[in-house]
Amino acid sequence: MLYVENLRKIYGEGTRTAFEAVGDVTFEVTERELVTIVGPSGAGKTTVLKCLAGLLPPTSGTVVLDGEPVEEPPEKMALVFQDYSRSLYPWMTVEQNVEFPLRHRRPGTRELATLVDETLTSVGLDGVGKKYPWQLSGGMQQRVAIARALAYQPEILLMDEPFASVDAQTRADLEDLVLELRTRYGITVVLVTHDIDEAVYLSDRVVILSPSPTTVAEIVDVGLPDPRDQVATKELPEFAHLRGYVWRSIKRPEAPSPTSP
Amino acid sequence: MTAPTRSARATGLGLEITVPVAVLVLWGLASADSDSFYFPPLVDIVRAFGDIWLFDRVGSDVVPSLSRLFAGYSLAVVAAVVIGLALGSSDTARKMCDPVVQFLRAIPPPVLLPAGILVLGVGSGMKVALIAFVCFWPVLLNTIDGVAGVDPTLRETARSFRIPPGERLRRIVLPSAAPQIFAGARVSLSIAVIMMVVSEMVASTDGIGYFVLQSQRTYAITDMWSGIFLLALLGYVLNALFLLVERRVLRWHRGARAGSA
């Protein structure tokens, strides 16, 4: 479904401060798969995601979604940012936030209102539509951001460290919410995280990035039984094994990264 | 944020009313026996105020003054917001225009009066133009700042949802810059009152400024004071109305700030 081939990104190319954030990244995501991207901090994870989203033009290499090269944000893709407080519009109510991206694609006010209502309910936010995002807790705000992305009816959902700004309990709830929604809506998910437990717990596959200039160090098949459970899944010996494996490949990449020019 | 309790609010309101009333009473008592030609008793001023401004000279002086004020002010705000949105959206345009803007806004407004009379004559058009000119700069500079300072995540979110550029400007950039635009508009409002009075003091045949100067020249000192009193009152009421509008429009802003603090 999504092919990333030899993706390379240099910021400020041709200047003295040129910085190679992403060296050479290749991976693919098949339909209905949940893939997480992990890597040490500063590994250009967000840069990779922004290139996938069509927000950032890569220096070289290609991103192809369903046979179409991604140059602008594609219509069948939605994005959830880490910082909900800066990606939700504080002058709009929760409902207006969810509805705003939809007005340009689907006419029909009645259907629109129903869609907004249903989506808010599906993320566990009934009855807060008339409130403003800043009247809600952090976890609920991130639910609004997720609802906004889902109501957009994407085929693929990109999430940039979506749970990094909430407390541990909320984080577990949101992880399970994503797993549940992904099954219910049948969407493909690509999620960037720096949390190895989270990556192993959520994923079908984990893409491990090397330190900058970023390459793909390894791609790990998770293969834990579905549905996942916060307690039972994490008690499995396979979970502990995978977690340790991913941990070690991030800390000490087997293949040393190619020297930069 | 803790909301002020009802009793605390009542105390605040009480103080707000008590102090001005006390000042007026003191002034009244101190000036009661005054036979100074320049400082007539407050009672006389109040009586003159009633005779002149309720509502004898409203049509002949207050209405012309206020219509010039509003015409000039609204022209300035609309033009400054439109141009500010354009300049703020482009780094190059902003840098190119900055020296010119800084130069023009450094002109002390009253000094434009002789030139204004020369070029535009002594009619209302000249006064409106001058008021508009001085009000333009604070709003323009604040709009440019506000637009340039829109959070990149807000912009990226809008882009990722394929919001058309016009809609992005109107529904994202404008509201996001609104707090700063309002701050500029409030500064402009007080300058507008000053410029209105100044423009009416030179080569004019009506207006509150004209009346005050005329009263002083004909030794109608009590009338002069009543005009000054009216101007102070107008300034106060205009500012209060402005705050009322601002509080309504920027309700989200105060809430969001309190929420994140």
C-alpha cells in the first residue's frame, strides 16, 4: 500500500549548515497493517513521517501510496500529531474541530453532523462536542485529534508520537483505543514512537531506525497473538524477548551506519 | 485558574464605582465656592454639560466627530488586517516592507495635519484620512507579527487535511493572529480619539475639538471644561465597548491560556 524507497532528506542543502537528517530509508507497509517506527532520539523519525505525509519534500527517493507518488498530503491519509494542544484549533469547539476538515470533501450537513457524532462516540467522547479542547484533559484532547483524523475517513493513519504527552494510564487506554479503532475501521496505521514497549505491544511490524543520518537498521516481525492485552500480552515470554531484541538493536545497531559524505 | 466568587466580584465592582464617585464628590466640594475664572465650580460644569451635550449639540458636533472617528478607524483596521495578512504570510514581503513601515509609522501624527489640509482640504475627508493613517500602523504591525507567529503545527495540520489556502487564511491564520490584532486595534482606538480632536482644532467648523477650542477663545471656560469632560467620557466608553467585544471574540484565547497555565 505504502512504499518508501531510498528516502533521503537533507535540511538546508547546499548551505554550510546542511544537515542530513535522513540518509537512506526503505520500507513498505501493506494494507491493514500496523507498523511502528522506532529509533534513538534525534534519529529523524518525525522527518520520515513528514515526508510520508507529503508535508516535507524529500531530497531524494520516493514515497508511493497506492501507486501514486506522494508530493502533497494525499486525500486518503490523515495525521495525528504529538502535541494535541497545538494541533487542535482552540477557537473551535470539539465538534467544529472534527468537522472542519470534512466540509471540503463531503457536502450534506445532516450526514456531516451524524458522522461527527458517531466518530466522537467511537473514541469515547460522547457529550463533549460543544466544549472547547482546552476545557478537556490531555488524554481527551488527543482523543479529539484521533476522532478528527478518523472522521476524515482515511485509508491510512499516520501518528507522530501520539501518546508522548499523556500520563501512563491514559497512554495505555489510548493504545488500546488505537488497536480497537484500527480493527473496526480497517485502516492501515503507521505510528512513530520512542517507546519500545509501546512499539512491540501495538505493532505487526517494527521498523528500527539507526542514529542520524538515518537508515533502516532492521525490520522486526512481531507476530504476537491478537487481540493484544495490556497485561496478558506483556506477560508473554515472546513479548519480553522482542522487547529486549528491539532495545538492543536501538542501543547498539548491528550494522554501523554508513559514513556520511 | 480560580473563578472570582460572587462576593469578590461585587467588591471589585463596588470599588470601581466608589473611587470615581469619591473623586467627583471631592472635586465638587473643593470647587463649590470657587470664583476663579479658570476653574468654575463642578456644579456649573455639570449644568453646562447637561445644557450643551444633552442633546443640544449632539447633532452638530458629536455626530460629525464620531462618524469621522469610526470611518477613519474602520478603514484603518480593515486595510491593516488585509495587508498585514498578506505581508505576514511571506518572509520576503515582510523584510522588504519593514523599513518603509517603520519609517512611516515614526511620523508624529499631528505633523501630518498641515500637509493633509494642503492636499485634501479642510473637509471631513481629510480628517478621516488622517485618523485612518495613524490608526493603520499599530494594527498593521501587530497583524504581521501575529500572522508570522502562527504555530507551525497549526499550519501543518491544516495542510495535512488539505484545507484550501483561502480557508486556511480565514479560519486558521486570522483567528490565530486575532489576539495580537486586537491588541493593536486597542492602541489605535485611543490614537484615533486624539487625532480626531487634533484634526478638529485646525481649520474646522464643527466637532467636539472645534467646540472646545472655540469655547476657550470666547472665554466660555465652563463650556470648555464640559467639552473636555465629554471627551474623557467618550474615551472611557469606547474603551469599555472595545473590551466587551474583545472579551466575546477572544473568549477561547483567555480560556486556552488559563487551561495551559
